Amino acid sequence: METQPEKGRTPIDSRWKALMVLTAVCLMAFPLWLQRALGKNEITGFVVIDPGHGGIDPGTRGSNGIDEKTIVLAVAKDMIPLLKRDNIRFILTRNRDKYVSLNRRVQIANRRGDCLLLSIHCDYFKQRGMEGFTVLYAQGASHDSRIAAHLIAEGLIHKGFNCHDVRMDTRGLEVLDKSNCPAVLVELGFMSDPHDVRYLTSRSGQHRLAAGLVHGLTTFLRKTQ
Ligand SMILES: [Zn+2]
């Protein structure tokens, strides 16, 4: 038996209504789909990249005569295109061979607020046998600082570097202690170790370090935003 249309309502009305609903759903979903497709909604965090030392303060010196300040600036600059690729907003505390006080470095992060401070250094130990990178966070550091430290370590391991340690700082480092934001200090390797010096001072090693740091930062920002 043929179904009769409801009184005062034709099948065309129902189809028209269904089409309208479908169109509305598509219009609402399109901006979300477009954002996902462009990857624009993935990361909203902000990072303060702090290459240690600079200017009159060379930091430590490797056996091949290259200063810590030069290595960490090169790695920080190598991070720039990768941060842009991942849509991570950032600022550098120095982008050339210039002295910046520890207080000023922390101020840059604290003025900004709501960011992650990543300070980059190299280690030195008189006796041989110490190698690999170390990631430090302050005593009494926030949960986010600890998470960031571990994810940055994972990022560097992912790029093939040896992890010496991930731990709480016991020296009272100013950039960690005075930061109001989550803060992490990475010692990229030991300038006193011949293997570490090779990657610290080669352009390919510096690129790889930058990639490892950004890998960790991206994972951290995705998890915490
Ligand atoms: Zn240093």
C-alpha cells in the first residue's frame, strides 16, 4: 500500500529540509576541516630560546678551540626554520654574538609569561668519561618543567644522541630559579669529550641537535596546550 504524505507536508518539503540540514552541517564543519588540513590549529604555545653566554662571555672551550657561545647560537639559529615549520611562535634572547645578562634573559621570559624558557649550553668535565646531553629543571620546578625536560630528552634521543642525565639542578641556576614560566636548561654535550665535541662543532651535528630540541618542544606544546 502506498504511504500517503502527511497532511500539508509533501515529500519535496522533507527532502528540502534534509538538504538544508546537511548544508548547515557542512558549513559548520568546513572551517574545522580546513584548519586541520592546514595544520594551523595544532600548536598555540610560545617558546623563549636562550642560547647561553655570548660577547665577552665565551662559556667553555672545546679541544678544537671553538667556544660554547658559538655552538649554542648556531644550534638556536638552526631551530628557527623548524619552529616556523611547526607553527611554534618563539623569540631568541640573543641572535648574535652579544653579551646578555642572566637577569635580562629571565626578564624576557617573565615579561612574556605563558611560555616555555629553553636555555641551551654545553658541559665540561675535567676527567674523561663523561659524555652525552643533560637536561635540567629547577628545584621545586613545576610539573610542566619536568614534563618538558623529559620530552626534550626524548626528542634528542630520537635523533640519536646519548642521554647523560635528566635531573633537578643543584647549582641554583638563575635562568631556572627565577623563571615564572616552565623552564629547562639543556647541556647539549661535554666539550671535554672527543665524541661529543665532534657533533657539537659540526654543522650536521648542530642541525641534528636543533631537530631533536624542536621535536621535544613540539611534543610538549601539543601535550600541554
Ligand atoms: Zn654554559
